[in-house]
Amino acid sequence: MGAKKTCADNQVIESFHSLLKKGTIHNNIYKSFEEYILDIVKWNEWYIKDKGNLLKLEAIKQIYSTIILLSKKKS
């Protein structure tokens, strides 16, 4: 952790979110929330495989499947 009020703390996550948005929402039109979540899962699979960290892949799949289930319950 860096000192308070420094931009360097957010740099990595901001870069990640920028790549995520460029790879998903800025280049597609989605018909539903579930379709968007599935595209995020696919993008994360590509990103994690590209970075060589397959252990996080299963955890991310579980998180997004939970989000989809919760969104269906609210509908």
C-alpha cells in the first residue's frame, strides 16, 4: 500500500478495467445482463490464460456464476 492520495495505488486496477471495457462493453451491444456477464467471463478466461495464471480462472467462473444466479432471482 502506498501513501494516501497517490495515484500509483490505483494504476494497476485502472489499467485492468480499461482493458476489460475495451474488450467487452465498448465493442459489443448486449441484449441482456447475462449476455454481458458471459462475455466478461470469456474475456477473463482469455486474460488469465494470457497472463499464465489458471488458478484464478476457476474462482472467477464461480463468482460470475453466482452473480448470474442472483440476477435471475431478482428478475
